[in-house]
Amino acid sequence: MLKLLVGLAGAVGIAAAAAILLAGGTLYWTSVSSIDSQGFLNSRPGHVSVETHAVVSGSADINISAELPTRLGHLGTLRVQARSLGAAEEIFLGIADPGEIDGYLAGSSYAVLEAIEFDPWEVDYELHPGQTAPRLPTLETFWEAAAYGPGTQSLTWELEDGVYALAVMNADASPGIHAELVIGGRVPLAQPAGLALFVGGSVLLTLGTTILLVALAL
């Protein structure tokens, strides 16, 4: 019975080690092989195309614990890149409190992103009709972060506590949003976390193998 129990413990340790090694190796490999020169893991380019004044993402409730090791680097950074594919020459990207965006777009037509798939790219919208044109988004001061202009624009934002949404518009506030988007994220702790999992899995594998050998020797 003792031999069976020790052998079972060793086998369980080896199985757990294999799972941890796989997770750590995958995380580490992704963090070093699938990111761009600025450290971002990016989606494939995708298109949004609606005849409204704006496209707004769903609300994101971000809660970053003060107990996390932020001194090791920012916990996460969002980057959205966009370029206009329509008649409007300049694109606008802005992140703000959803209530501020709703108030700004009150009376104007806009589309809310209900769901988004990245591979392949596919989006579902909820359309909100409206009759009036909003003010130029570049004149508003409630944006937490914004980017606008001709060509490809890049909005980079370090995650903060709060509730936020992303708005995509033509910089002249005209209707008809036809744009190509690339959404990326950077998590500096991903590489050391993957390495830590890999090392921990290796130690557990050694321990499990040792226990199994002891069981065989009993």
C-alpha cells in the first residue's frame, strides 16, 4: 500500500509539472516571439464600417489592486491603431468614461460594439439612431487619452482604475465610420511570469520523478 501511495504521489506530481511547464513555456514563448518591437501583442487588422457618427466599445471596468507589484512596471498597456478607409481623411480615437461619451453623443447616431472576434475578425453592433451631429471630438476635454489626424493613428493608454470605453470617429465628426483597426496589449510581467512557471514546473518535475523512483525502489 505504501508503495502504491508514494507512486501515485509521484505520478500526480509529474502530471502537474507537465501542465505547469506547458503553460509557462507557452506564455514565455508568446511573450518573446509574437510581439512587435515595442512589446505589443497585436490583433490582425480588422475593419469597422457603419454609417453613424461614432463607434463605441462596450464599457470596461478596470480594477487594479494596489497590492500588485506595480513597481516592476506598468501592469498593462492598451494600444489601438486606426486609419480611415472612407471619405474622411482624419480619424479620431478617444478613451473616456462611458457616461461622458453617452452624454456627448446624445441625439447623434452611434454604434456600440456588442461583440468582437479577432480570428477571424468579426464585430456585432447595436445601432443607436440620432438626428444631430456631435461637436468636433477634438474640442472636448473629457477624454482620458486621444489621438487623431491623417493616416494611421496610434492611441496608447496605460490601464487605470475606473470604467472606460473607446470611441472611434471621424475627426470632423461626420457620419460614416469606415476604418481599419489593430488592437494590441502589452503586459511586462508576462515574460517573467512565464519563466517563473517554467522553472517551478521543472522543480516539480524533478521532485515528482524522484518520488516515483523511490516508490519503484520500495
